[in-house]
Amino acid sequence: MFFGIVWRAMRENRETICSSICSQILVDYKRHDMIQLERTNEKYEKLHSVGKMALMGYRKCEERFGSSYQIEKAIAEGRLFKMETGVYSDDGTESEIEVLQWRYPESVITLGTAYYYYDLTDVIPDAYDFLTARNARRIHDERIHQYYIPAEVLKVGMIVRNCDGEHIRTYDLERLVIETARMKCA
């Protein structure tokens, strides 16, 4: 019912009404979502510890292999894969979006990119849409469109979704509708 009100407010260009309704929906949604958030965080941490997401930074590689020479040797032998500058992998099967989410752990996939991974659109996004806390540092990467939201509602509705073997942090469909309405009003 309230999505109809949001849509009507958006059509009538009542940004202040739409913004206050979206804020109220997020507050109501936040109350019911704390258990889901804890489960999501546990699931994501388990993925990191099990080794599906075997990504590591240069320092961890240095601890593991001993020196930069040994790291280069492991890359040449195929025991280690350089995904991009400063990001290494054990098996090299991680996708670009998994690497970006590893690099920016406090971000959540949203809007067009999330709809694409939910198979709700056939338009391939030009850049990844990342949502971060309002006080987060700016992401300087041309592959990413960064959006900001208050930190207290960033992880509300967040899930870890398996899309063809890629584990991505995104929002459930209800939260995506709220985010779309919020961005439309902004």
C-alpha cells in the first residue's frame, strides 16, 4: 500500500512527502530486520573463512610467501593470481564484482546493478552502483557509481546473494524498491 503512496508522490513531484515516506519506511523496515542482518553478516564471514572468496592484499601475500620475489615467483608458477593492483587470489576464479566488493567491504550493490543480478532487467550496467555510508571516503574508480546513505540504515535489508557462483552483497527486493524511490526523489 505505501509503495503506491510513494509512486503517487513521485509522480506529483512532491519530493518532501516522498522523502519523508521513504524515511518512515526505512525506520519501520529497520525494526524488523536486525535478525536477518546478523545472519547475513555470519554468512558473509563464513564465505571468507571457508575460502570461496580467497582474496588477499599485498601484506597478507607477503606474510604467506615471505618476500615480493616469492610472490612474483608464485604468480609465475600459477600458485597465486594477481587480480588487480594490490589484490591477489589463490584460484583466480573471483569475478570483477567480487574483487571490487573485497576492496570496498563497507559497500552494498544497489539500483541498476542489483536489478541486473536479480535478472529484473536485461540492460547491462555501464558501471557498478555501490551504496556506502554518508561519511565513507570517496571511491576513485571509474567502474563504480557511488551513492551515500546514513550509516545507521546502510545494512538494513542487506543480503549475500549467490548469482551464478558470485557472492555479492546487495539488498533484498523490498529494500531495492525503497532505494529506487529514494534516489528518484533526491
